[in-house]
Amino acid sequence: MKKRFYLLAGVVLAVFTGCHVLAQNVKTKKVVFVIVDGISSDSKEKIATPHLDAIAKAGGYTRAHVGGGKGTYSQTPTISAVGYNSLLTGTWVNKHNVWDNDIKDPNYHYWTLFRFMEEQYPQKKTAVFSTWLDNRTKLVGTNLPQTDKLQIDYSFDGFELDTVHFRHDKQSEYIHRIDEKVVDEAAAYIHDNAPDMSWVYLEYTDDMGHKYGDSEQFTKAIQMMDDQMGRIWKAVTYREKTYNEDWLMVVTTDHGRDAKTGHGHGGQSDRERSTWIVTNAKDLNANFKSTPGIVDIFPTVTRHMDIHIPKEQAFEVDGVAFTGKLSVLSPVVQKSAGKVNVSWKAAEKEGKVKIWLTTTNHFETGGRDLYYLMDEVDVANEKAELDISKYPSGFFKIVLEGKYNSANRWIVEK
């Protein structure tokens, strides 16, 4: 009997020890994404940025874009708040409805990263560190009925309204001082508290671009920004080395600058649309290497944080993750004579792709769209032809649903 008891005890101990080791190997996932305002890709690339380079060495650097589909239904102004909301919702302006910095009427039916996070993981902590209060109160929409009174667990913002401690000056040095305060707090808070999802926003680079264009002052502002990224990166690496945490850090910008002087932005010139992404992510895929969009950060974050996007909402996301496996990339839809020709690039040539169609857009007002399954083909085919002769609508939403991701395109007829 004793031998059997010892044998059973040994088995229990082995199972317990194995589970304990497995638990130790499962790292807690965290994310911090940073928007540094108004730095075109060419501006960044001509200046030494050793701290951003250190982050990229752990993952990668790529040129990226904003502005949606140029000349299409999704063309998006290259303006600050517009870009922020494209990152937060994974959609272009035709969906999120933030057309300028006034942020008059965001469409909160397109949920932000923070809303998905709080909905699915209410026990996890969120944080916003920002040089502009409207990022939290209007874009994220904290405490609004439209977002079900969404709350951020920790916020550090609104200092632009404090004219006593940050007296406004024509040179915008007060913005630099606010940026510094925001960065110091973000780095310290990440170091000590490690919120699960953090957004850091800094403004000074865009101010210098507006005031001085392509200039020594703009260059200096970018160098200051790089130093600030070094402080946040130091806090992230400390957490990874000291605790059992797996951090995704993404640094990007919201728009480029005008081609003539660098003073302005907002249009669709190549330079205004041309941005960049720096990340420590390891599993970078083909999308990262082919000029991703700012909307692609959204699905990359949700993938890292194991946030599930329900199908109806996933069908609206314009972005495609730049980490991990993908099924479909770069879909193209063309309508003629009662047919729609659909093509795409197959990233992983395995499985099928389902092609869905709806002729309504009830989603934008909180309703539901009825999707019809038009075809199901091998993803490796990279093309399909849809018969839409029975659908006389001048509006079509087409979604390609693959094993690893979905991608959507609209046809909007005048």
C-alpha cells in the first residue's frame, strides 16, 4: 500500500510541478502605443534616432501611410485627430466620422481599442498619457452615454488647459514642457504599475513643423522626441526583464507634411500621406513589409492582447495585422455588367476564403447588415467573380473572410 501511495503522490507532485512551470512560462501581455505628431517618413529618416532604432532592432521599422484609399470612398484627411481615430478604431474616416480636429460627431458604433479592452477584460488596467485632453474625452469618449460611460483606469492629460503652470507662449515651448511631463509620467507609471493597455500622445513635433517647416527647429524637436521614446522603451524593457511580461510597443505618427515647405498638412500628396511605424514586435509579416496603414495597428494590438472582435464588428475593421499569420491582403473589387471581380494576395496559401456581400450599411447607425455568402474558394486562387445581377443597389460592402483574417472593400456608385 505504501508503494502505491508514494507512486500516486509522485504523480500528483509531477503534475503540480508541470502546471506551475507552465504558468511561469505564460507571460502577461501588455501594450503601449505612441503617437508622435506630424513627422513624415522622409523627415524621420534623415535624422539620427538612436532610441527608435533600438526599438526597431528588437522588431522592425517600416514606412507606412495614412489618408485611406486615395481618390476612393475611404479617402481620409491627413489631419491629427482624424489619424488618431483611425488608429483607435481601425477604420478610415468614412466610418469613424472624425473629419478634423473639432471632433464634432465621432461615430462611436466603431469601437476603440479601449472599449474592446474594457468590455472583454474589465479587470485589466488602461491608461492614457496625452498632451491633448480631447484624445480621451472625445475620441475614446470617456464617460459618454454613447460609449456606455467608458472609463480609463488612469489618465494623465489636460495640462494644455493649465495656463498657470504652463503659460502659453508663441514659440510653443509650453507644449514641449507638457510633452516632457507626459513622457516622464508615462515612463514612471509603466515602470511601477504596468497598465495592460497604454496610449501616449505627444504634440511638440507638429507645432515646430507648423511654425518653422523643414528647419533646424523641426529637426531638434524630432531629436527630443527620440530621447523621450528612449525613456518609455527603458521602462518597457525593465518590465520585461524584471517581471513575466510580454510587451508590444508601437510608435507611429498621424500624418506627414506638405511637400513644398513642411509647414502644413491635410491633403493627399505623397509626403502628407507618408508616415512610419517602429515596433518591437517579433513576428512581423508581409503586411509590415508593404507600407501598412495606421489602421493596421488596431488589429495588431487586438491580436497581441487576445482581444476577440465579434464578426459583425470585425467585418468593419479596415486594418490588417502586421504580425502573425494572414490569409488575405490587398483586396481589389471591380464592378461591371452585373458582376464584381474580386482579387487579393494570399499570404498563407491554406484554407478557403468566404466572400460575403451586403447592400446596406445599417452598422453605422447601430443596426445590423444582412450578409450573403456569395462564394467560397481556395484562398490560393486569389480571385473570384460574383454575380450581383439580382442586387440592384448602388452600394455594396464586400468582405473576404479567411482562416487568419478578414478584409473589406466597398463599392460606392455615384
